[in-house]
Amino acid sequence: MLSSWRVQQVAQVVRAGGVIAYPTEAVWGLGCDPWDSTAVYRLLALKQRPVDKGLILLADNIRQFDFLLADLPQIWQDQLASTWPGPNTWLVPHQNRLPEWIVGKHSSVALRVSDHPLVRDLCALTGPLVSTSANPAGRPPALTRLRIEQYFAGQLDEVLAGALGGRKNPSQIRDLISGAVLRPA
């Protein structure tokens, strides 16, 4: 594990409105505080991604999403809990509890509880993070720190060094209500 001091440093950058890059299970991610509209719009501009597409929220444990999940039927809560932590992103109704810069034009929000140790340590300090692949729209996701520097030289507030989690593909995306798989594993 990277020193807790380093994770604490990066968490302070996030809390101060910074945009960061960090390793995830399969690719490098970009992240920021989802409640900080300035940081989220800056991240979207770096990615050249329209706000109406929505973003994933990433957490270290399911309890960080209690404000969204508490009203869901227990069977759905159990289904989420049985697949987390892990490479499963679920589209969950947000019930207008999240800002438009996170949900875009959607009535659901993408949620994942990571099993990557650095991500979990970071989210334990910051709460949920925005998570999106670290690449400009239309370019391949970054698989190395060098690619992060090539894509975003000097534009990020911090890069949390570490290894990717060893998965070949980004997380599967499924709709909680319909069960439809929108992106296979």
C-alpha cells in the first residue's frame, strides 16, 4: 500500500477542489469531489465530455451511498451489496438527490464500490469521488502514468501513483431496475 501520508495528501487536493488522476482496477481514472461543480466542470472540459452524459460515482463501501439507496427495496440493496466491492457499476435511481453535473440528463446515476486498495483508501478520506476514464473523448483510456502525462500535461492537480488492479476491462455496467447489461465486463 502507498503510504497513508500520500493518500492523505491527495485527499486534501480533492477536498480543496482539485482534479486528480488515480489507478483503478483496469484503467487510470480522473476524479474530483462530486459536490464541487467547478471541479466537475473542469474535469469534463479536460475530457471534452458533455455534461449530459453523466458520470460514475465511486466509493470505498456501500454505506457511502446510503443517501441514495435507503429508499430502495431491500432486494435491490441486497443485490448491490452482493456485487460490491468489485468491478460492477450499477445504474441506480438518483431520486433528484444529486446535481445535474453528475447525473446529466439521466434519471439514474452510475455507482461503484471499488476493490482497488488505493481507491478505497482515498474514498475513505474523501467520500464518494467522480470516476471517469483518464482520456480525452474518443481516445483510448490511459493504462500508464506516462499516458496520463501525454494526455493532461500540467492540467491535473495531482496524480496518485500506483499500479492498476490487473483487470483487462473496465467495470461492467448494469441497470439495477431492468437488469440490462449496458457494458459487459
